[in-house]
Amino acid sequence: SNDVVHNLSNLASKGAITYMDEVWLHSEHETSQQPVIAAPLLGVTRSVRLQGFSFGSDQWNLSVTNSLGRKTRMFQLRDCTVEKKCGASVAELCSQAKVAELDDVTFGDFSKFSTAFIEKSGDDEEGCQMLWFWNAPAKKHRQEIFELSKRLGWRVCRDTGDDITIVKFV
């Protein structure tokens, strides 16, 4: 419920919670502001799944900036919309997780996401090792994903038409 997420987020922001295994928020069960409220959990949770939300607010960007951490191993967005002004903050979250999965995510500006991901990734050995694009982004941004892989020096390890996976050479 909203109260539980709010209470957990409050405890995480105060340092009382330092690790959680999984957080899954779905827009059918939560308010549209729930990802903003849950942002403090992003830095302390191993696996984060956000489904059915639209990311387009300055409040979201600020929440992400204040909540980054190294605990997230898997970051998943499903059936979400990333508006142009939030592309960089979503890219930053993806760059911090070992694996980022973007399934049916609609980007207002994929190039903004791509550029920010490259900037945030750098030579960070602790950051993202794999980006997995499913369905809509794999089809709509196919060439841009290949270009992103090339600019990062990563390789395309899977390309079925419905999904594209790019991985970091280690």
C-alpha cells in the first residue's frame, strides 16, 4: 500500500534500512507519485521493478539524484513512458545497476537517454554490465541501440527482432 511504501522510504532515507531484496511497484496498485515516494528505496534494493508509470517530472529527477546507491543489481522498467526531461535520470539508474531491462518502454527522446547513459557509465567497473531492450524500444530504436553499443565499446549478444541485449566487454 501507499502507506507501507512511504514508511519504508522514510526509513531508508534516514539510514534505518540499508538493504532490501526486491521492490516491485505497479501503477494498477499504486498512485502515479509512488515512484517518487519510493525513490529512497532505489539505492538500497537489489532488484527494482517499476511497471506502468510515466516518468516526466522534475520531482522524479530530484528524487533519483538524491537516492542513488550501489545496491541495485537489476533495474527493470515495464510498460513505462520516459519523457524527454527524465531520460537522463532513468539512464543514471540504468548505469548504476548491473543489469537494466527496458521492456515496452516509450522514450520521449532516446538520444537523451543514450547520451546520458554513455556519460554516466564511463569506465565504471561497478556499474552496468548489460542493457536489455524488449519490444517497443528494440523495434523503434534498433539502429540507435546498435550505435549506443558501438559508442560504449560493448557488443550485441542477442538480437531477435523483439529484443536486443548489449553487454560490456570485460
